[in-house]
Amino acid sequence: MYSFLNDPIFKLINQCAGELEVDAYAIGGYVRDIFLNRPSKDIDVVTIGKGIDLATSLHHKLGADAHLSVFKNFGTAQVKFHDLEIEFVGARKESYNRNSRKPMVEDGNLEDDQNRRDFTINALAIGLSKNNYGKLLDPFNGISDLENKIIRTPLEPDITYSDDPLRMMRAIRFASQLNFTIEKNSFEAIAKNKDRISIVSKERIADELNKIILSPVPSVGFKLLFDSGLLHFIFPEMVKLHGTETINGLSHKDNFYHTLEVLDNLAKKSNDLWLRWAAILHDIAKPATKRFEEGHGFTFHGHEDRGARMVPKIFTNLKLPLNEKMKYVQKLVELHLRPIVLAKTEVTDSAVRRLLVEAGDDIDDLMALCESDITTKNPNKVKRYLQNFEIVRQKLIELEEKDKLRNWQPPIGGDEIMNLYNLKPGREIGILKNALKNAILDGLVENNYDSAKKFLDSKSKEIKN
């Protein structure tokens, strides 16, 4: 008997199933993760009968510490108890209409329920009733697939993916998360049915895509998305990064695979989803800004600004949040070249001050992105860039301690400038504000009220004259 079955929650489910005279099984991801030694707090329980009745019985035994949610339209219920979420559903079999991924459902037995599962590793079940407590039911050799690190469908993959195309994204997500291989026939079926992804809501696609992005090595999932053709449907802007071009013997790198390198580098530094999105989008405008200059080669001037302007539309298309998360990604895309330029040249206080002001609290994330953007295979260049980045970091620390410029605003704002110098709203206010800002960032004026006032007194006289 598996040790997890000694948990009191499973003893109680066993007791409830006995009182209701129904069979019950733990099934799906929770069972899979037992064999993968991955912690899980989400338990799926399938019953040969009404799942709502079993959930209600368990809730009653757990008492006030438990919370019951019933979804009558779906025939399911959920019990939350401390950090556990236990989903109950009656065993069922499904059939599909080609134009929808919502199945027609009818009552079934355990075999029917296991047949409808997406992958063999998610069709594993362990008995929770008196007559089968602790018994593993593995009709599709899911344990063998776990051991061999294979993603495979229980039934014919062409039917499985055509019926519910979201399973194609899930297959790639599991392969990326677990570092598994998608079985050959299964992957061919994904490629064959890739256009079926169009019937899946963008919200569900984005959810799976974000899980791929949060994988330990996200490039695994993106390469599978590209090779299967799915990426062409869900994220065509990224596909445009793929490929190289050569003119007169001069080439540019493949920006698709460069982006994946940057993403993998950043994944070693941070688990933040939106920082990883910044890595994905940092060069997204290179195809739109690519130019060939005779004798020099390919250029991508302004791709950081163009890329920042592309972010809202991409987030809209992918149904990602259009809030501060989007603005954060947009900012990092726009600024991602700034530390790189500093790392290639002499690092001046003025340039570092400006970077600190514009990046604000996101400066550390920006530096992590820029360091991840070093994908050259020349070890001498890597060493030089990293050394210069370290100089930039030290300058940032020194100037922040000295000038307190993070999220900085000038000591005197526009309204006060109007009052001080009896000016009306107009061009003069902007001139004075920008002059003060630049003077402080260039180190010509100290970052305090008195110094700022003295500077403006002089500057305002120049304007009036």
C-alpha cells in the first residue's frame, strides 16, 4: 500500500465510500505526481456513482474547517480542507462534436473514465474503497511511460487531439515541464491537427503557454510548438523571428533561437513569469526593423522602441493582462539595450543616472534580462561584457545610495515652477522642467530643493531674456 494512503483524508474518503456503497478512486495528476515524487495538493477523485454525494459526505465528516462547492450543472463538487483541494466527479464517458471541444457526457465506469484521459500518465488510478484500497489500476502502461519519460495518449492520438485540441498544448506543456519526450505517433498527430487549435479559447491557450514559459527549460516547449506548427497559429509574431539571411557574404543570427537562449538563460535566474515574457519579446520587432547596409551588414535600428509598441497588441491577441504586468514587460523591452550599450562603452555617471531613473524599481530585473541577452560563443566577449555589467551594477548601487534616484522625480515640479516664476501653462514650463532634470542627471546640480531652485532662478531669467 502506498504511504500517502495513510493520510487521514483518504481514510475518510474510504469510510464515506463504504457508507454510500460506491467505488472511489484517486486518479490523474495527483497519482502521477506520487510516482514522480512531486508534491501536490490537488486531488481528483472519481466515483462510480454521484461525485457530489461523496463530496457532501466527506464535507460533513470534516466539519467546520472544510468548505464545500457544488457545481450541479457539471456534476462535480470540490472540498477545500486546509491546503488540500479535492475534486469529486462521477465516472463518465464522452463523445465530441467536431466544432466544439465541449464533450457530450454520460455516466460510465472506471474504464470509460480512464479512456477519456488525455495521456497514459494521467490515466493512473488508485482504489480508495474497501474492496480495492491501495490497488493501482494502470490499463495503458502509464507507469512504464513515466519510467521512460514518454507522453502518449491512451487511445488513438489523432482522435484524442482532434476531439479536444487543447490536449496538444497540454502534451507540449508536460513534455516541457517534466523533460519528457512526446511519442512519435502522438507528435505527428499534433502536427496533423494543429489547425484545430482555432476552436480553443485564447484564455485556455494562454494558460498552457504560460506554464510552458515557467518550465525549468522553456525552450523545450517552444521548439515543440514551432516544430509541430502550433506556434504559427497561436503566436505568429514569434515565428517571424525564425531564420537567417545572407547578402554579399554577410548574415544575421537566427533571432528565434537567440530568443530561446535568452529565455533559458533568464530561467536560471528568475521564476517570474513576466520577466520571462520580457525575454521572449525583447527582440520581437527585429523582423520589422531589419535593414541591410552595404559593407556593414544587417541592422535592426529602433527594434527596442518598435518592440515596446508591439507589446500591447500581442498581449491583447494572446488574452494576457493589459495592466501593470503588460506595462512592466513593455518597459523592459524598451530599455533592454541601454545596459548593453553601457557595457560596451565607458560607463559614465550621467548614463547610469538616466538608466536608474527610467528603470526605477525594475532595474534589477532589467540587468538580469541584459545579462541573459549575452549569447555570443566568444568567451572573451562574454567575459568583457560581464565585467562591464558588474561595473554598471556597482555604479547603480553607488549612485542610488548617493542620489536616491530610483523612481525619482525632480525636487521642483511643473505647478511649482509656474507659481515661482509667474508663468502660465505652456512651452516655457517644459523647457525648465527638462533643463532641471538633465542638469541633475548630468551631475551639474545636486538633487535637492535649494540647488534646484538656484538653477531654475538662473534658467528662468535666460528664457525671459
